[in-house]
Amino acid sequence: MTATDNKALASRVYEAINTQDLATLDDLFDPHIIRHAMGEVGIESAKAAVTNAFATFPERHFVVEDLIAEDDKVALRITVHGTPTLGGEPLPLIMEIFRIAHGRVVEIWGAGTLRRRPDA
């Protein structure tokens, strides 16, 4: 796949996440996907994470701000909308790297600022 193909695949992942289209994630994620930040392996845990992301804040929406692709990897910068923030705080941010093989995401590394404040 080309860098353009890989970026399109990464965008489709977040389109599926935003619409909670778990069936499409079956097509986009490898069945044995590794989510390094969470220490999880497998499509079911990835789909559960999507479901959980909307459980508390159903209005949540992920906006892919930047995509950079090289070889089999795509880096994403995502802002998270629909999650309450204190006045003046920036939107929560997620940074991820997808590794793609055979037209599917096989590994995800990530970090973000989505967290609960101790006083919240």
C-alpha cells in the first residue's frame, strides 16, 4: 500500500469510530491487533474500547487533525470534542501511530491528554 492508501485507511478507522461502526472495524483492524498503550491484543478489546469511549460522553467526536505516513506506518494527531473541559483548557489530544500490513491496522501505539482531573 502507498502512503496515500495508508492515510486513507487511518482516516476510515476514525470515521468508523465516530459512527461506532464496529462491523467496519472488523475490516480495518487485524483480528490480532496489538494496542501497545493498553497492553491488549485482539479485535474484541479494540471494539470494546470504542464502545467505552462513548459510554460516558455519547457526544464525543474524534477529529483527525494531521496524518503523516511513511512506509507501513501512519502518525495521527487527533483532537477529542464533546468531552467537558474547564474554561480555557485545550481540547484533549491523542497521538497515535498505526502500523499497517495487508490492508489492515496490525499495531497501535498511542498517548494522549484524555484524563480525569483528581478534583473532578
